[in-house]
Amino acid sequence: MGKRERDATSGGANGDTPGAGGTGAGATPVGGGPRIGRRTLLIGGAAVVVGGGAVAIMAGQDEATRLWYRVPGVEKPREPGELDHAGAEWVAASSANWRRADRPDDYPVDRVIIHVVQGSYRTALKVFKDPAHQAATHYVVRKDGHVAQMIRELDVAYQAGNRSYNERGVGIEHEGFVDRPEDFTDEMYASSARLTAGICQRYAIPVDRKHIIGHVEVPGTDHTDPGPHWDWDRYMKLVRAVRV
């Protein structure tokens, strides 16, 4: 996330609404039966009738988000601790640091956002589990290449300081500091590239610098990560090699 005086794991302006619908470790299913398209139900401020029951959708998007997930059969099935990236370790972020969603049905996923912690792997996990922090990424990559998944890709992480980019992006945090090139190890580059290639495969994201970006490139952000020592040419070559 990249400001030396305020580490990338700092909370604050996340460009989103904290606490709107997260439920913690893996997010448990809300009910069986056929799924119903979100946009079929969320129509203005009208009442929604599902299976004989009515849910009043009022008070704007965030209230609608909270009510939406009480309706049975409207989202993909979930299992606690389920992983999107094989080989990752599940470490749940606080539900205050992300928003429950049903991507890519709710929002198309069309970018990967690269962050640097401005601290250690352990620091990133600690703050992302802190409900007061109000920010987190989907993944954290350690220097030795180990990956923790903290938020399902289905859900919106408060990561970028821009609501649209949060809704459409998957965030990857990397251990280290932007001014220490030695922090970006061979193992980290290789592991992160495999992770990004898998994300691009799942959502048909083009492997280019328009769709794989640094936090610094998000409009409105005040962060500088991944910084001048992140080797974009090397990284993109690694992602392409895995993606093919």
C-alpha cells in the first residue's frame, strides 16, 4: 500500500462502506434452492417477494446489500474456509474490512491490484483481522512465497481507496517495504505470478498492465505501492508464462 509514514495496512479512506454484510470465516450459506439474480430483485425501493415472503429494500444500496443476503437461494453456496487459490492458507480477515457480495454476478472482476504492506507478513495478517482497521486485501504473499487468503474472491475487499476498483478488483498484498528491493524475492515473484495468473484465468482478465495494476495507479489513492523497485517487466513475463 506503500506510504512509509502510513503503512499500506492503514485503515481509513477505503472508498467503500465498512461492515456492510461481511460474515467472517468463509461466509456460510444462507439457504438452498435455485439462485435468483440480484438485479431481478434489487429494483429501486420496492418490496421484493420471494417464496411468499416480502423483503423491503429501502434506504439505499448499503441497506439493500444487508437485506439481500437474508433471502434464501440468492448467492453461490459457500463453505467456511473455502479457498479460491489452491495451496493458500485460510486466515479470515475481520468482516468489518470487507463487504459480502456475489462476484462476478454482482460486479465484473476485471483487474488485479498489487500492494506492498510496508511491513511484515505477520503485520498484514494482524491488521486485516482487526475490525477497527477497515481495510484488507484478498491475499497476502510472504517473502518465501507462502500465500494467505483472507477474503473470498466473491466478496469486495476494502483495499484500494476507490469503491469501483474495490468492487471490480482482487487485491494481493506483498510482505516488505517499497524502498527495499531485496524484499521482493524470487519466491515471492513466482508465487504471486501464479496467483495472478489463476485470477486472470478464472475471470478472463487480459494479462496486461491495464488490468494488472499497482495500488498507486488507482484513481484517488494516496499510496505509492508497489513502488519503483517492483519489477513489472519481470512480473508480467512470469504471469504470462503461467497463464499460457
